Amino acid sequence: MEPMLEGKAVIVTGAGRGIGRDIALMMASRGAKVVVNDLGGAADGDGADATPAQEVVNEIRAAGGEAVANFGNVAKIEDAQAMYEQSMDEFGTIDVVVNNAGILRDVIFHKMTEQEWDSVISVHLKGSFNMATAVAKQFKMQASGSFINFTSTSGLIGNFGQANYSAAKMGIVGLSKSLALDMARFNVRSNCIAPFAWSRLIGTIPAKTDAEKARVERIKEMTPAKIAPLCVALADPASDVTGQIFCIRNNEIFLMSQPRPIRSVHRSEGWTPETVRDHAIPAMKASFFDLERSGDVFTWDPI
């Protein structure tokens, strides 16, 4: 295996289980020194347990790699700062941040509480901001670095019962793109990954109908280990790509399109609510249907 990350230090949040665990292990297998962060909470964010992160550290060390455990909460900016400081103290550098930590509190929107909204936004979106701001000045100073942020097709497309999660994941896309633009002059890259993989979070989504149960069984074939290769490749400085959104579904890697106008209408005398209703909106609908017939509209079961 090529030591493409030799001498690099990587923080992987939510790395005690699932996708994060496999990312941490593969990062280490390619020579990276890894800060394995995991609060050890339940799928809804409650509780804490140091065991998952420490077990991953032990596995990396047993294989001859370097790793340290961190049990901080990404939703707390002081914990994010402590992760950066830990990497600098232990390894003397920080080169990659993988914003993977997350929780779910799924509920149909009209029943969603403010606390259910805030808790998911805090971990996913604010947590990604906290980690980015903790290392941004260091990345700028050393003129290098890579942010790998985890979004979801629930954000890109939408999903039932996940308004909090979908909003957070779409917010991460905006954060990642802005990081890519703001920090390009310092040779810092930022990309998103939308994974299709079975995890304990996906396992909390109810499956009541036969179709839903069949879908779950298909998802179980998409193991978390399928996500790690793309993540490690994006960490490699040789992968000169930024501002992009990638999706992984089993053995497929997709590059998502960037939002662009697909049709415009112009009225020299300007618009009234009536002319917008009677002319502009029907024209836009026709454009969408044309795309749908041509197969250019991207549809997936959200995860």
C-alpha cells in the first residue's frame, strides 16, 4: 500500500464506529497519524462512552500506526479547539479534518420540537464549523490542508421526517463551498461526500412496509468500508480537487452537478403576479418536465 499520507496528521470526528471508524483505519494504513474523535453517544446524541474511540486507537497501534483518542463533543467550540491542540501537541501538525460526526432525531416536521432541531444542527452544521474554525488559521499559515465534510442526499434531495438533518446537511454543502473559495489562495481544499452506507444511524430509520424493509436489506450490502477510499484519496495533496460534492453508492462514485440555471424567461415590460403565474411558472415547469424525460433530473432514495 502506498504511504500517500506519510507524515500527515488527520482528525476524524465520529470515528469510533461505522463510517468514521473505517476512515480512521484506512487513513492510518496509508501512513497518517490519526486523532480518533468520538463522544461515544447514542444515535440520538445522548450519553458518552470512551470505549469506541479507544478501541479504534488500539487497533491502529496494533497494526503499527500512530493514533490518539479524543472524546470531545464537536458541538462545543472549546472541544474542537482542543482537538486541534491535541494534534499539534502529539504529532506536531494537522493536515486533514474529516467532519463525519453526526446524530439523528427523525420526526415528521409538524411534530418536531425546537430541541430536536437544535441538537441535530449543533452536531452536524455547527460541529463542522467548529472543527473548520479550529484549524483554519493553521492551514493558512502552513499553506496547505484539506477539509472533508460529510453531507447527505437527504440534504441534496430531501427526505421524509428529516427536516433537521436535511437542513444541516445542505448547510454543510454551503459551508464546504465557501471554505473552498475563501481558502483556495492558501492551497487549502474543501470537498463533500454524501455516503450510501449501512450504519447504526441508518439502522434507526423505521422500516415498516415490505418495500422499506427490502430497501434496508439493499443498504446493508453497502458497508462503511466502501466510503473510506474516496475519503483517503481526497486527503492526499496529490488529489487537486476542491469545492465538489461526491456520492458513493456501493462500488460507484458519483460527482454531483453544481446548481446552475436551466432556463430563464424575460418580459420587457416587467412582471406582475398574474403574468408570473400564467407565463413564467408554466415555462419553468415545462423545462423541468423536459429534463425529467431526458433523464437529467437526478433522483435517488435519500440516505
